[in-house]
Amino acid sequence: MNEIDIKNLLRIDSKAEEQKVIDFIQKSIKKLGRDGAVIGLSGGLDSSTCAYLLEKALGKDRILALILPERDSSPTNMNHARLVARNLNLKTVEIDITDVLKKIGVYEVGPEELNKESDWTKLEIRKMFKEGIHNVAAFWFTKVRSRMLHLYYHAWVHNYAVAGTLDKSERTVGCYDVHGDGACDIALLRHLYKTQIRQLAIEIGVPAEIIQKPSSADLFGNQSWEKVLGMTYEQLDEVLCGIEKGYERSQLTQIFPKELIKSIEEMSEQGKFKRSLPLSLQ
């Protein structure tokens, strides 16, 4: 087995995948009894790809795009979100959620310097918060849950479904919030790894500047997921795909460093536990 074999496992028939997702969207909207879909546009790869697929499946008049900037949002990402909405001629609602987050107290645990784009290390990020890792979680997850609250409000008002944008890579290793970006009515991309979504995005015409930029949750400093993960998405996806296809650890270590595989295995266990929540007696 060599590196080319692993990369080949991740190649998809983008045209066939496009039609597969379009069919899924149409059938799901009908099954749910909804009139259309709401999507949160972050300006990133996943949400942009979902928007293009939704427009192909439902038409622009049955989609509502929400753009939800706040104090720490990247101007570049917000401009990319607006670009997608313009390109697809989508109905758009833009709501600055800074005041909501401020009233909750989110910015009391995360200093204002977090709105400056920078490649901080995990240690540097934790030092900037008043009480360490728990306040990092409060800062992080409150933001994504606030976004989802806005999406569901508008979905209920319009009898629309909330379109989820979470991908297989981030879901597998637990880089999401169950009640935030993990909450939705239709999960469009949960079966595709990030590198596969890039292939699909090229096929359906997502702007190149969005496809090529580093992926980010845009929670502070436009921190890239690759910086947080400590590896590239290509590395993550190739290891995850190799594990999924049944390759032994000894085979994977012929291609990837043992430390990288161990890190991904540990994150995957955390992701598995997250998917098992909530804890219950039955």
C-alpha cells in the first residue's frame, strides 16, 4: 500500500455526488413537510457548498440565508458569505449578534484581542481566557448555539428546514457542538470528508477564493481548524479514510507518523463519545 492508494480512496465522482445530494435535499424537504430551507452562511467551504446545492435542489426562492456576524468575525469570511448570497441571488437576513453575546457575558471571558487574526497556539489561546479551558468552551459553544437559535427561529417562522453544514471529518473527531453546528433538520455533507467537499465545491462552482482558503469556525481570530487540530485536512482525511476502509495500524504507519495516527485515534474516540450523548439510563 502506498500514499497514492489512500488518496484514491478519497476521490469521488463529483457530478454523481452533486445529483445524489440534490435528490436527498428534495426528498427530505418533502418528507419533513417543509416549504424550503434556512442556511447559515459563514463564508466557509462547507456552508458555501451547501448553499450552492440547496439552490440547485430548491431554487433561490425557497432558501433563506442568514449571515450572523459578531465582534470576532473575520471581515473576509463575512464578505465571502455575502458573495455567495449575491452569486445565488438568495433571500438574505443579516443580524449582528454581538449584543446578544455581550449580554450573556461571552466577551467577559474572551478578551477583545481575539478579534484580531493570528495563528495562536492552543496554549496561547488558553492563556487569554480568564479561567482556562472551561471558559474557552463557554466562549466557543455559546457562539455556535446562538447562531443555531437564530436559524431555528427563522426556520419555524417560514416553515423551513434547517440545513446542516457539518462535514464527516469534523464530526468524526468531535470538532463541533452537538447543540450548535451539529443541530439541524437535514445534514447535507455529513457523509463527505473535507477534502471530498473541496472536490464537490469545484464541480458546482463555489468561488475559488472560498475553496482555497483555510477552514475556520470563525470564533476568534479566524483561527484555522488545521492550526487547532495540529495537522492538515489531507492528513486527517487520509488517516480517517484508511481506518474506515479497514487498514491496520501497522499499514498506516508505513505512510504516516505514529504520533499523527495516535492523535487522530484519540480525537476519534472523543468524537465517538460526543455522538453518544446525552447520557441516559436507557
